[in-house]
Amino acid sequence: MDKIIDRIKKYLAQINNKDLIKNLFIILIIGVILIIIADIFFQEKKGINSNLKLENEINYTSNIEMDYGAILENKLEHVLGQLKGVGSVKVMITLEDTVERIPAFNTTKNNETTNELDSQGGTREIIREDMTIQVVTGSEGSPIVLKEIKPTVKGVIVIAEGAEDLEVKERLYQAVKTVLGLPGNRVEVYTSK
């Protein structure tokens, strides 16, 4: 270790002070430029990551809604296909609204009551109420969801082989009404080609 320190001292003694200052200044400038470039690069990467996070959140939301409708359709097709006299079945479900998510909130409520007496003997009560509501977020900054309300079914169309038989058509109609809890005016059953 002492040999290395001695070599460094000899090298520094050989270099002229002006050259040393010049070299240190150049190294300092190069270091500052590298720091600026690295900062710009990481800011762009952060922007890309936040844009990707937003896109993923939007896709996740639309996928949940699409998946919910598709899951209902697939389950209904499977169940209706099991009915006596029914061949292949296609189901289309229209949803009335979107998935509603209820986030967790922190609520702080402050009440302050002041009673005042005026010079004529009258009293006055002043009530001041402050309320602060904050959305609770998880580790990634997205809100914590307490409850998720699935969309309601607006209407159903069933296209099935065998639906030309009125008994089969009625069974399909009643099955859809029962499974989804819909009134009859929201369900239509048709025969397939």
C-alpha cells in the first residue's frame, strides 16, 4: 500500500501545477456533463414509466369491464347449451354502466362551537365545522379500493339452435331471466341459421 502512495506522490511531483489544475478542471467539467446527461436520461425514463403506468391502469379498467361481460356471456352460453333441445348457443350481453370502485378515505372532522353575548343581553352561537377528506393510496400511489360494484346488465340476446321449438325458446328465456335477475323485456331469444 505504501508503494502505491509513493508512486502517486512521485507522479504528482513530476506534473506541473498548471497542468494538474488544468486536468482537474477538465475532469470536473466532464463529470458535470455526465451528471446532466444521466439526469436527463432518468427523467425521460420516469416519464415513460408514468405514462406506461397510466396506460396499464386504463387498460386494466377496460379489461375488467370487458372481462366481466365476457365472463357472463361464456358462463351463460355454457349453461344454456346444457338445456334439453338446445344446440350451439351464442349470447350477447350489454352492460348498463361501468365498474364502480369505491376508494378508501381518511376523513378528519373538526367542530368548534362559540357562544357570544352581545351588549344587549342576547346570545349567539357560532358553529364552525371543518372536514378534510384524503384518498388512501397503496405503495405504488394507486388508491386502495374498498369495494368494487359490478355493472348492471342492460339486456341480453340469445341465439340458439333449437330455439324454433317454442318450449326450448321458453326454457332459454326463463333461464336467462332467472340467472341474471332481469325482467322479461330485457331478454330476447332467437333461432340460429
